[in-house]
Amino acid sequence: MASASSSPSGICYLVGAGPGDPGLLTLKGKECIEAADVLVYDYLCNPEHLRHAKPGTERLYVGKKAKDHTLTQDKINELIVKLTREGKVVTRLKGGDPVLFGRGAEEAAELADAGVRFEIVPGITSAIAGPAYAGIPVTHRDHCSQLTIFTGHEDPTKEETSLDYAKIAKADGTKVFLMGVERMEEITGKFISNGADPDTPMALVRWATHGCQQTLVGTLGTMAAKVKEAGFKAPAVAVVGNVVKERAKINWFESRPLFGKRIVVTRTRQQAGVLSKKLRDLGADVIELPTIRIEEPTDLLAFGELVQDCHTYEWILFTSPNGVDAFFKMFDKLYTDARSIGGVRIACIGPGTAEKVRARHLAVDLMPEKDFVAEGLVKALKEHQNLENVNILWVRAQETREVIANELTGLGAIVDEAIAYRTVKETEDNLEALARLKNEGADMITFTSASTVDCFMDLGVPLPEGCKVACIGPVTAAAIKKHGLSLDVNAEVNTIPGLVAAIENYWKK
Ligand code: SAH
């Protein structure tokens, strides 16, 4: 029964955010983030998931690592009840699964008592996914057909413990425990004193499914010492049993080419995803630190007028994917019929830009064969036809090199410049990424345009020691040199896949 004071539109989703890998969020979990007015999340929930939120969504961090700002469980309960009663869609994100050692049940009970609507959205738990990402299946026909999951948080020496180590130690099959790193000696000691074989294989998986995953393999008898020696810290999943032997064969996650490399991506938040995904797929631990943001041009009216006349030109030149996006955003406002673009031919600077054009079901008439830079495009056009008196519309960024206009005009063309967007410094929402960069360092930073270099340097954050610098092509390389940085990787093919290939190749050496 809803209480009189609660608004019927309010609902709280208790969502499992999965163990960390941004892909290990359920479709329903993602929908709940998209629908949220308020996101309430904690320490083990990967902040990457917040990107699914609509603009303006309130974000409340109630994580344990906030030290001074830690909210007690009672306060969190109060908070989600209050917000839901206000009629908001509240998405409460919890690491892993919300009801496996996640106190989701307590939050659900509070919401039920308060008479507000709620739903539980299960998530992928670290207890199973953690071992799987270390190449350890929690069950296996050859080894076991039973799984015990318990918490290592309880002090095994305390008298009123609800855990019966005598039973756990003797139980068949795999045992997984969470929250046990700090008590490794007591826990493994209890196993052995209760009759478990000290040679039983065991593994700990730290920050499982994240790019920075670490795995420690040993036995019940050796693990406590190994943890001390390695300075191994929480959060980690512990897995005990013969299934650990499978890791020798199926350790897939940690054997990918860029595993163990922390790489910074500085593109805009909207564009970072493609590069980040490619790097993550190769195993890298990616820090997204957008240094630039795309905004409307200062003179939107002038841009609109040129777009309106686009069908009167012989050529439209697109020199960036952002330009294509801005152009068609305006085009769609002005026209309802795709044919309004007329018979104009389209030239693109490179494959990324061309892909955007083709996504509109428009053919690209001309593109440089290689050299995906302004000079390459001018050369391609020049070789294609005599440019005397040819009308060209160049869709460009507000701040860019003038090569295209200068060269084409020099060849007799009549060039109109449609300033489609501005690149400005990104200052929002970077605190987390900056903190990671400062605290954890990075193995490599990537730059995909001169503006990303300029804006990164503007942040005044020194490059971590030993951090390599990778860039997409000659123009970006020049910007890097201008700032006195040394360049380690320069893509041969000036595209995102080209950059990724160059990075992969660099670490192969
Ligand atoms: N509800 C969560 C567990 C919360 S209890 C789940 O289903 O996964 C917190 C403990 O979970 C941590 O101390 C750690 O033991 C484990 N844990 C959660 N995420 C983890 C991760 N990515 N890697 C390793 N351990 C993790």
C-alpha cells in the first residue's frame, strides 16, 4: 500500500551494476540508468555506467571510500525512501548483484515498509564473474558440482560467528568468499584446522573484470603469506578448489595483448567510446579523460544559411566526423527530405568521416588514398579535376588550420566556409579520471587531434612518469612537439583503427 505522502510516480530500482567491466551491465540495468532522475551509487559500481544517464541526472555517491562523507546504511535507506517519495525515478546502483552481500534486501525492506514502489534488478556477481575472468570456472564436470559462497568479512575468531568453518571446510566443491583479503590468515587457517588439505589450489582475483585486474594463485597453505608478500589488497574474490587448475588453460582475459597497460583517452566524451572499446577489447585498462567538448559555433545562423544552400555547390568537403554530425543536425532542422541535399558531390578527409556520411546513406565521391589530413584531401581533389571556378562548401571547425581554404582558393576554386562547431576545453566530470591518473599513473596517453593535446596541456597535470605518448597523425604530432613532449607512437594510418594498431604494435616490441 502506498502511503498517503508518497507520489505514485516515484520508483526505486535496486540495480546490480556488475563487477566492473562496462559491458557486464544487464540491459535492464542500463534502462534503469537511462530512466533515472537520481543515481545513487557506491564504491564498487563502475562510474563508467553513469554515462548512460540522461543529461542533468542527479548523481549521489554514497560509497564507502568517501571517508569523511560516508553515509551509514540507515542514512542511505532514508535517502532512497525520501527521493522515491518525492516522485523521482531513483536508480540505486550496487556493485555485482544487489542481493549477494550487497545489503539490497535491507534497502528493499525499507522501501517496502515506506510503501513506495521498487524493483530489484539482478546483476552479474563478482563471485562468479571474478573467477571466470581469471580463467577459473566455479563449477566443472571434472572437479566439482557444488559451489559455496560465503563472506570473509566476519571475524572467524569471534564466538558468535554465523559461519561454521567446520562445515565449509568439509563441504564438497568450490568455495568462493568475498571481503576476505584482510582476514586471509585466519580464514585459510580455519579451513586447514578444520581438515581441508593445505595443498588445495586457491586464487585471489583483485578488481576482477576491470582493466587493472590482478590474480594471485597459490594454495590454502600458501595464500596468506603470498598476500602479505605481494601487498595484495581488497577488493578481491577468493576461490578455493581444483577448478583453479583450469586457469592454466583458459586464462583468456589476462593474456590479451594490451592487458596490464593503462591507457588514457582524451577525446570528447561522445567520441571516446569507440577508441576506448577497441583498446579495452585488446585488454587495456582505459582511463577516459575527455579534454575537449564540441559546442555549437559562435555564429549558428551563418552556418544554417550555408547548410540551407548546400545543394547549390559542386562539392561539400567534410574534414571531421564532428563536422558531419553538426552538418546533418542542422540539415535535419532545415529540411525534411533527404533529397534536399541535391546532386552535390561529397569529399571526406578520411575513413572515420566517410563512415559518418555513409551512415546517412550518402555515397562518398572522393577520399585520399592515404594521408588523411587536409593536404591529402587537397591533393586528391586537385588530381580529380581542374578546380578553376568550382564552388566548394567546406564544413569545418571554428578553430582549424586554413590549409584547405588557402590551397583550394589558390587553385581557382570558390570556397565557402561553413563553421559547424567549436572545440572547447572539457572541464566537467573529470575529477574521477584525474584522480586515477594522479594516483595510479598511466602507461600511455593517446591524442587524436591537436586540440586534445592543447587542452590536456592546459589542465596543468604533469604526465605520469614513464607515460608514453601516442598520436593519430602528423598534425597532432606537431602539436605534441610544440608542447615539448616526446612522441613514442605515431599512427601510420591516420584513423582510430590505425592508432590502435600502432599502439598494439608498440607494446609487442
Ligand atoms: N554484491 C557484490 C558483492 C559486494 S561485497 C557482488 O555481487 O559482487 C564486496 C566484496 O565483493 C568485495 O570486498 C570483494 O570481495 C567483492 N568484489 C566486488 N566487486 C569485485 C571486483 N570487481 N573484483 C574483486 N572483488 C570484487
